Amino acid sequence: MRFTVAIDGPAAAGKGTISRAVAAKFGFAYLDTGSLYRAVGVKALEVGRGVIDPVVAAQLAGNLSQTDLDRDDLRTAMAGQAASKVAALPEVRAALLEIQKTYARRDGGAVLDGRDIGTVICPEAEVKIYVTASDEIRAARRHKELVQGKPELTVAQVLDDLRARDDRDAARDIAPMKPAGDALVLDTTELSIDEAVDRAIRAIQARTT
Ligand code: DC
């Protein structure tokens, strides 16, 4: 059985939480596509000693290993910015395209979250959800996650970081972040995690029953 749930949206809107819950509920596989770009971004920074070379980034994208994806520094703000930068490079996106497309149509169902899943990776997805929330709420949520490892971090810094990333992700020429025309837009600003997950589950059940 092929069944794809495409979950897109800006940084820290709740895509990962919703995706994991939905995948567990329906027994689908889950791919966090942002981690692919994060892995390429941090490695490209390392190789270039702080400078991202597009040719190197594309090579890295074509040769990602499980070890690259298991690094424990992929969730930092620096990794997020590096990911957003390499994600604007057409060669990097091309190198990561096939693996995502194949994953999306695997047997048994798949949930993928990212920025272009419903628009580019799997426009034929059975369910498309665009998860969003106000900038302030997203910054507060992400701050809560990051401040444990970095106590000096302020909400204002996280807000600036998210906005810079969203602007770059939405403005790029290739596969910009945007809702697919037929996506359900799920604004989680005033929703609890359970409520947001419940709405996503209902959208999927509407297509499966
Ligand atoms: O979902 P995330 O915050 O981990 O993603 C990190 C960056 O990777 C994001 O700022 C843009 C990029 N990205 C992308 O361009 N396309 C995707 N499908 C997923 C992530």
C-alpha cells in the first residue's frame, strides 16, 4: 500500500511532533527531510572551515551516510542556518531528490516533513498538511528546546534566527517553502500538541476510510 503524508511548514511550527505522532498512529515510516539538509550543512561548514562551498556541498549531499545523519549536533541553530543555506543550492536539492521521492512512495505508507514535500517531492501525496504558527509562538517553543544546552540564549535571538531562515527558505528560486494548493493549513498557534495531532489524524482518516 502506498500512502504519503506530506507535512510542510516553517521552522519550529510543530511539523516533527505531528509527523512522529501520525507515523506512530498509522504505522507509517517517517523521514525528517530537514535532517538531510542539516547533515549536509554542518559537514560543508566543517570541510570549508566555516565557509560553504556549493560544489563541496553537492558532493556531500550525494554521499550522505547514516553516521552523518546520526550526529548529535544537527539540532543547533548553526546547523539550521547552514541547512537553510545549502538548501538554496540547486545541486544539493538535486542530489537529495531521488532518495526522498523513493521514500515517499515506499510500501506501507510514509510521512515526510520539510518545506517542499507537497509541492516538489510528492505532489501526488494522499494528504498534504502545511503546519504553521505565529513567529512568537514558534520562537518560544524552539527556545525551550535549545536553552537547555545553551542557557544564555534569548527568545529574541531565536526569533531572529527563525525569521532569517524562513525568509531564505521562502524566497529561494528552487523549491521555495510554500503550501501546496491542495494542502490543509494547520495553524498551531492556539492549539495544544494533542489538538494539532488530532486534526492531522482526522485529515488522514478522511482519506483512508
Ligand atoms: O526542518 P528543519 O528546520 O530541520 O530544516 C532545516 C533547513 O533545511 C530549513 O531551514 C530549510 C531546509 N529544508 C528544505 O529546504 N527542504 C526540506 N524539505 C527540508 C528542509
